[in-house]
Amino acid sequence: MLVATTFFYYNYKFSQFKFIDFKQIILYTKNDIFIPSKDSYYMLIFSSKMSNIDKLLLKIPKNYPIIAIDIYGKEYKNREGVIFLRSGTNSILKIIQKFNIYEVPLYLKIKRYNKTLFKQDSEKKYL
């Protein structure tokens, strides 16, 4: 019984968090396709029409680099510890669907699962 309970709990926890594959969801830095180089990131999803990026960044821990995705598509210069990414509408919609996003701004931690596949490693935190 204990083994079955442990198995079901592990499957529940494993399926509770989502994956993002940067080979399938294409995001762009200023001129290049984003290729993750770190093992963990905070992923911030926001709209520059609704939020002040400086205030949002103050609310996110500095333990890992931040990849900031503006769903409005405004272009930003990268800052220390922050990589601003842009994308087409289809990729933004895939991210919204994949992580069940109903409200922005929010952030979550993602952790490398293999070369381009990252797994959500925290709950979504709305700002």
C-alpha cells in the first residue's frame, strides 16, 4: 500500500509542473534565437503595457538569471542577470497554454531536464 501511495504521489507531483522545450518554443534575444546556457532560470512573463519592469524585477529573487518575456513585445536591452526575450504570437500562446497562465505578471523557476528541455521547478508566483 505504501509503495502504491508513493508511486501515485510521485506521478501527481511530476505531472503537476510543466515542461518547456526551447527547441520547440522559439524565443529571441535582440538578434538571436535564445539558447539556454544555465541550468536554472526564473521565467518572468509580463506585459509592458500593464507593468513597470523595474518594479517587477525588484520582487524576483536574484538566485538565478531571469528570462523576461514581454507578451506585448517591447524590446529591452539586457541587464545584469536579466535576459529579455521576444517571440511571435504562436510561441506566446504556447507558453500561456503550457503553464496555464490566466493573469500576468508572474514568475516561476525552471530547471534544466536535458539539453533544451526545462521543467517548472516552482509554483507560479503572481506579482
